[in-house]
Amino acid sequence: MNHEPDTGALGQLVALLDVEALEDTLFRGQSQDLGLPQLYGGQVLGQALAAATRTVPEERQPHSQHGYFLRPGDPHRPVVYQVDKVRDGGSFTTRRVTAIQKGRPIFFCSASFQIAEDSRLRHQRPMPEVPDPDTLLQKSRAARHAQTQNHPSQFLPVPRQPGDTHPARRCLWFRFDGTLPDTPALHRHLLSYASDFNLLTTALVPHGVGFTDPALQIASLDHAIWLHADARLDEWLLYVIESPWSGNARGLAQGHIYRRDGTLVASTAQEGLTRLHDAAKHPA
């Protein structure tokens, strides 16, 4: 089934990930201002993966991306992506991508691609039993909300389930509102983009500290995503996020993303700065 591209907010996001080729291994991506103090990390994740993909044969698909955030990006300036062709093997291809603003690297990552292969060894972590999006929407039409104004992302927080005693765990359904083209590579880039939403902030859950707390200094340090299966990003996906540890002014979060049929499509991990300044006063 073919879908007509969205021309609204979702269309603008699709255009954002369509990086411009300057040379064979040099690309430029425009930026978006989400009202954050710095460039949203998911933008450089998605654009870097898009740039790397442009240098790889179409039959090879990304299966992992590992990156480090080096400097805050400027949401009002474009980003240049330099792709290094590290290796082209018989089954795997490796690319290194450096994101540059004002002549300095703000982010770099490695991305690995693989030809499609059948596997006799298969298993996956099961999807937890949670209310589906339709049930949540029926209970509260106000449950669906955008991550930021005039942005196509939609989120449905899942209430904590009985028996869930993990101090830093949350589940939420998410999707992009609109209709996306049937381009698998685009959906992978969008998945990389979306994987940064809500991940690190899960490390704040046990401490009663909100993302907008003026005493909080928070920033992503690194990010990893492993792509297991394809998914449509204009359909609801479940993001299950846990934070196993925080300390030394850092927090660690791990996530699993599922299709509604229970298929695990991606796993994520991120460590970030979570520094709470001493002047803050918070409820116990």
C-alpha cells in the first residue's frame, strides 16, 4: 500500500532527515528548534544515520549505531556530516560519521550495516502486558499529547501496572501523527531520531526531579541503538524504559521498543549528565 507524504509538521520532519549531499561522503542537514537550550540529540542521531546510509549499498541495512555527544549543538544552524568509509566487508559495512558546526565536531558515531540473513538462532525479550493505545485513548482523550508544540510526535503514557516495583521504569506508546511514505530507510532514520525522547529523563523518576527543574543540568553523553526489525513510525510503538543506575552526576537508561504485535524492533541505551545543583530544594 502506497501512502501520500504528509505536508504538515510530519512532512517537515521528513525533510529534516533528507540530508543534502555536498560531496560523496559530505552531507548537510538543516536544524529544528524544539525550544531546548541546545540542539535535540535525536536530530543528529537521525541525520547521521541518514548520511551514513547514503554511502552504503541499498541491500545493506543498519543494525546498530553508537554515538557520543561532544558539544551542545546550535538549533539555528545547519549541521555538516562527514562520513568515513571504515570498512566494506562481505556481510557487514561500517561507517563513522562526524557532525560539525562552526568548524568543530559536536557529535560522532559509528554505524554498522548488514546484508539480510536468515537465522536459526532467534529469541527476543517479550513485550510486557500493558493497555493498548486504543484503550488508553478511550479512557482519556487528553492522554495523547505532543512532545513539543507544532511537532508531529505523540505520546501515550502507560499507567504503572500492578506488581511493577521498579523505582525507575516507565512505558509509553509513541508515534508520529500523519502518514509516512513506504520507505523503510526513512522509518529507520525516524526510529533513531525518536529513540532519544524520554530515555535519559527516566533516570530522574525515583528522585522527584522534573526535566524543567531550573536546578537540573541534564545532557546526553552517549547513545546507542540496535535495530532488530522494521517498523512504521506512523503506527503506535511501545517504548519500555528502565534506569538501572544513577550516580556521580550521571544517569543510565536502557530501552526496548516494540510493535503492537509484540515484535521487538529496537533496543537502546544512553548515559547522560544529571547534575542537581546544591542550591535546589526538592520534596523528599
